Amino acid sequence: KDLALQLPALGERGVRLFDRGRTQYFALHGKTGHLVTAERIDREELCRLVEKCVLRCEVIVEGEM
């Protein structure tokens, strides 16, 4: 919705997610286009003693917007 794209346009424009780590924690739901967790996220394992735990991912859209 934020990109003003309809669901079929996600595939046509090559929309994909990029996580910097080896594990892909997020995915786009194929039927709704919603951002969902693709993997179990264990805060204690990822952030250990850090008070503020942040996971970043980028949404890449190929083609013109």
C-alpha cells in the first residue's frame, strides 16, 4: 500500500527483500503482499545484552516508480 502497487505488480516489478545477514527473517506474503516473518526470530540469540534490538531489511523494487 505504501508503494501504491497492486499485488500483481509486485511480481512484475521484481519486488524483493534484502536482509544483510545470512538468515532471511522477513518475506512478502504471496497472496496479500504483506511483510511477514519468514523465520523464527529469537531476540536473545540475536541481540543478547543489547537493550534496543533492531532488525533491518530493505525492500528492493526493480524498474521505474
